[in-house]
Amino acid sequence: MGFCTKDDTTFLRTQGRAKTRHSATYNIDRSLDEQGNILRTQNECAASMGPYAHCKHIRAALLPLIN
């Protein structure tokens, strides 16, 4: 996992793995404000392409952030 902070925003990057016929590893990026609210998410998975699409990799990466 990698992270950095700029101004009032924290940026997190982790990797997720797809378990399909062709195993793949995706970078998953999230940005959070100083209260921990999610500002933006994105990853490289084909299922998350498009302005409103989110795949299960994003959901799995967000689970540890829930109290």
C-alpha cells in the first residue's frame, strides 16, 4: 500500500487481484478528505470503466475503511 497527503486530501493506492481464468493484478486508487470521506475511487479493471461504474475491487478496497 502506498499513500501521500496533499493539502487536505489523502491518496491511497493498493493492489487487488482478480481470480478468473487469467489472473490479473489491478492498482486501486482512493482519495479521502481529512474527515475520512471518500472523494474519488478508480482502478484499472475493465468492469470499472465509465463515469459511474465501480467493480467489486473498489468495494473490497473500501471495506477496511469502514469503522
